[in-house]
Amino acid sequence: MQHNRLQELSKLRLENAKSLLLTAKNLIDFGDYKSSANRSYYAIFNAMRAELALLGIDHKKHSGVIADFRLNFIKTGVFDMKLSDIITGLLDVRSQSDYNDFFLISKDEVSAQLENAIFFVNAIEKNLNEKNI
């Protein structure tokens, strides 16, 4: 794929991530905490894919996206290990909220999830801006 197309794809994915953050916040306000946890996770997922797009990398499975993001951006020191911890935390909560009928999450817990997602997406956005994307 051409460099310009990869940049466009990266921008689109970052915008999707930012939109999902807003949706997650609105869902908290509405009282739908499980759905908010889902949207917070997908915000960071799209942010990871925004970075990977610039390398021409994409995967059909979430595990591939996460593994390549950690390999190319966490292990290389581009991003702090805190982002890896955020991925693990949001993925765990998203999986529980999506697949465990009896899973309960409080407003405080889901608000913390959203704050972590905002931190993550902001870090990605800052890095992309430094690359003039």
C-alpha cells in the first residue's frame, strides 16, 4: 500500500478511536457500564491499529494486533510499559463484560477503564502528531 494510503488509514483509525472514547463516556452517563467497557477497549484497539497501519501491519485477530503492537512499540521503548498494562486490563474487562452474563462492573471501575483508554489514545495521538500524521 502506498505511504499516503497508510497515513490516511492511520488517521481514520485514530479518529475511530477518539469517537469510541466519546461513546464510552456517553454510555457511562446512560448507565450502560458493560457497553462502555467494550467501547473503551475498542478505542485502544483502533489506536493500536492506527500505529500498526503505518508499518503496513494488520491482523484479523485481536491477539495479532496486540502482539505486534507490543513487539513494535512497547518492547522498542516507543511507548511506556504502562500501555501494555492498559491493554491487558481493558481486554480482560471487555472479555468479562461481553461474555460473562453475571459480570458486574461499577461506575467507578468503568470510569477508570475510560480514563486508561483516554490516556492510551492520547499517547498514540501524540506519537502520530510527532510523525506529522
